[in-house]
Amino acid sequence: MRPLGFNILQSDGYICVGGIQKNGPAEKSGNMFHGDRIKAINVSFDGILLEDAISLLSCAAPYKVIDCIVDYGHLSV
């Protein structure tokens, strides 16, 4: 697992970037700064463990789901 190079904090009901790791992916992207609000994330399920997928989906249940991309027809039983 690769860290994203930033930490988060809660401010006024929002999840925000709290700090940027020096030379980490977030700093190198040049797109994230201290205090930025995190509005949403996309998580790839390619290669994910079943337990991790269940955990992510369980945590997401009470929140607004923005996108759910499904690739149909690949289940072989």
C-alpha cells in the first residue's frame, strides 16, 4: 500500500488536508494544499481483498455515493 502523502483534519464539519508530506505524492502533484476540503474520493476495487471491499462499502453506506462503476459479465461461477 502506498501512502498518499498528506494527513487530514476536521474543520467546520468538513474533512480537510491538514498537512503535506515533503516529497510525497500529494506535494509532487502540486494540487493539494493545507486547508483544502476533500469533497470525494474514488477507490479502485481492482485487486482488492474481499474483506477490504466489504469494509469500504460498509463505511460508505450512510454517505452519498457519487459514482459506482460496474463492469458487467465477468462472474464465472
